[in-house]
Amino acid sequence: MTKVYPKPITPFAALLLPKSSAAGKVFTVWKKSLLFNGDGFTVFDSNGNLVFRVDNYVAGGNGAIVLMDASGHPLLTIRRKRLSLSHNWQVYDGETTVNPRFSVTKHVSVFNTKSLAYVNKVGSSMNNTRTPMYEIDGSYAQRCCVVYDDTGRCVADIRTKEAKGGTVALGVDVFRLVVQPLIDPAVAMALVIVLDQMFGSSRRVL
């Protein structure tokens, strides 16, 4: 697989550099593939280094979405669970689709509109009345979401982003992902991908 290095995109990466955060690692997420002129994800750290990438992204599609590191090595694979009564996505280690690591279920309720999704270990009950691994609240459309663990601690959040100086909004395709030490950054990014599948403007109705 072709390797992608951050140097050729230094001008754009420099524009997107987030301010440092004592509360966690700050990543800049760009909803664009480096290899293709279309959908994908490119993620930089606070120094402008390429950290994660997704090159095979198809919103609402049937295929698996592979989250890779900067060198193109597969970290996690995301696939929507077929023949399920709920909107459910499963996340696997590496590039396999056997023995999912965890699943993400879309929250559907007219009584609790702030909740977006629940993250559960595979094999645990999908009943949302039980405590999940993580709960995601907020609005993905507005890029304002918080991921809580089973004790109510914030482990990651999605925030809107502005260019240097705070005078130019970069839109919904460029945003910040702040990750606390309590969660693997790759897992946090996988949750972003699932949220985009659930609530992204480019999603398709299956």
C-alpha cells in the first residue's frame, strides 16, 4: 500500500494545527482522503504529523471501513452489522472481520434526544438500560459530542475548529478530536467514523 507522509501537505496541516490541551491529546480530523479526491479521513496530531487515515471510506456503504496508521497499517475495521433490528456497527482489530472487539448501537428515543449512541462489548446486552462501555452524547452534525465511560467520565470529545487566530471557521469537514488517557486514540477515532456513518450529511439510507 502506498505510504503517505505529512510533508507534502505541510501548508494545509499548519493551518489546521490545534492549540495544545492539558486536558488531553488534541487531533485535527479532516474528512478527506489523501489518496483520493473524495471521502475519507486524515488525522493530524498537535505537531502536524499524520496519525490516522481512512482511504476506503464509503458513507452508508456495505463494505468495511479500515482505520490505518500513518504508514497504512490497518488498526481497526468498522462494518455495519447486517440483518440487525437496530442500527449497529461492529469494530474489529486489524483488517479482519472475525470476533469483533466492540459494537456501537445508534440511540433511538424521543425521550432522550441528547444521546447519540452506546458502545458495548460484543456479547453484552444491547439493552440500553444496562450500563455500556461508553455513551456518546451531543450533536455530530454540529461537531459537538462527548464520549463518557461507564462511570460518567469524559474520555473524548469532538469540537468545532477554527483557523489560526479564530477568525475563520473551517466548516464541519475539519474538526478537533480531544482524547483523554482513559481511551485508545484509535478507538476514539473509530467512534468518529461510526458517528459519521450514523449522522453524517453524506450518509445513504440503506
